[in-house]
Amino acid sequence: MDELISVIVPIYNVEKYLDNCVSSIRKQTYSNLEIILVDDGSPDKCPEMCDAYERKDSRIRVIHKDNGGLSDARNCGIREAKGTLITCIDSDDYIADDFIEYLYNLLTNAKADISICNFVKTQSLNENKIDSSDDRIEFTSEQAIQEMLYARTFTTSAWGKLYRKFLFDKVEYPIGKYSEDMFTTYRLIEKANKVVYGNKVCYYYVHRPNSILTGFFSDKHLDVFEALHIMMDSGILKSKEANKAYKSQMVSSMAELIEKKPPKNEKVQELWEETKKYRFEVLCDSKASKRVRAQACLMLLGYKFTEKIIVAYYKNKWR
């Protein structure tokens, strides 16, 4: 008997995207699902849409709650989950028909606790035919944390992964934080006996202009650095290899922060001074991605020049 898999979908103000997301889940080739739609006090038609889905599909369970943010909604769904396995899907994204079957087979064949697939960023709601190889890589938890920080094959995102539910024992997403995945994913990986990655594209990350990770600078964009410092202070990055991966992620995060054009206040200056120390090492690190090494190279030319180039790049990226 296939294991019951709980699909957690936090929902807030995604009326335009929700049908596409839920439809992609209902069409899964792996059918033994519990689909938990967590309406996080959405002010649009999403609550009524969720109730309609529940009436159509007995696998769907809807939770209506007061608005508490993405982490709170995701935690709520995980607490209510009855499956032995959990996957999280953002409500403006969608998945390939075999997303869950692929992740389940990866996980069981490798006898792993976490399986991960490849993803693409898109602005389309029907980009469901992506040619990709099916290369597979198995990692120890230590190797997987380094791979996550380098972001060469997979990132810190909660989505695009299948987890054994026990990993969430005493682990929750932090309330009120941006980059909540950075605070949490490494803790889940640390508890896993093995992590397996498959290169097949099965997850479609929809870029939208008003998502919580886009737009102008907010102090909350500094949360990612808080998460990285907590990770470093936790003691799990003791090896030389792990330290190099951390420095690569610091450079990448600083580049993303600079793109928001933050005010050069004391905190931003402090983070810049810290990241400056890593530029040469990251530039010479063959394991760092070409993108991050290019960012490190830019940073050698100073803050103002780095900001000018990075802002121009992101401005044209999604045209």
C-alpha cells in the first residue's frame, strides 16, 4: 500500500493562481494524498474557492484561520497532517503530473528521508513540458547542507521537496520572518539520514511582481543574514568545506540585498564589511556557482559599482 502523503498549501491573496495550483495537485499520478489547503485569512475569493475544491475532491481538507503569515499557515498544515510524508507547495506555483510519484520513488529507492526535484522559474501558468535529465545524487546530511548553501542543484526552499514527517518533530518555520526556509531547511536536513536529489524538472516556481520576495527594500530582507548567522553559530558548519559554502551563500545573499537598493545604514554596512572578507575566497572557490563567483568579482570593485550593475541586471531579467 502506498504511503499517505500530505500536501500542504498555505493560501493568501492568490485568487489568480489558485486554480492552476490546486488542479496540478489533483492530477497527480500518485493518488494516495491528503491535500491540506490552509486559508490564511485571505481577503479575496480564495476562501470560497477552497471550500468549492473540498466539495469536489474528498482528499482535500480546508483549514480557515486568521492571518498569521506564510510560516504560521505552513506550520498549521504540518501539525494537522496525517501522512507519513509531507510536501509543501506555494499556492501561486504548480507541479508536474508526476511530481509526487517522482519524489516518492526517489526517496524510497534511495532509502532517504528527504527527496528533492529540480525546478524552473516561469511567468507562465502552463509551462509543463521541460526537457531535463534524470541524473540522481545522494548526499549525507552534512553534504546536503553544503549543497544547499552553494545552491548548485537545490536551494533552501520548503517547496520542491518530500520529507519524512518525523523530521518536523520540534521543528517549525519561524513566525514573521522573510527567508523562513533558511531558518528551517538546514535543521530538517541535519536530522535526515540521507538526502537524494533528482534533476528532473517537476516544480514550476511562478515569478509574480507582488510576491513577498520581490519589490522594494524592507528591514525584513535582512532576516536571511540572521538565519545564516544562527546556522553558523549552531556549530553544524565546522568543516572547511561547510565554511566555504557558507561564504558563498553570504555573497549570494548580499547580491540579492543590494538589488533591493537598501539604505546604507549601520546594519547594511556591517553586513557589507563582513561579506567583503569572503570575496577572494568565493571567487577562487571552484564549487561556487559561476553566478556567485561573478558576484564576488563585482564586489571587488566596491559597493556603488556592484549596486549599479546588479540593479541593472535584475531590472532587465523579467522584461
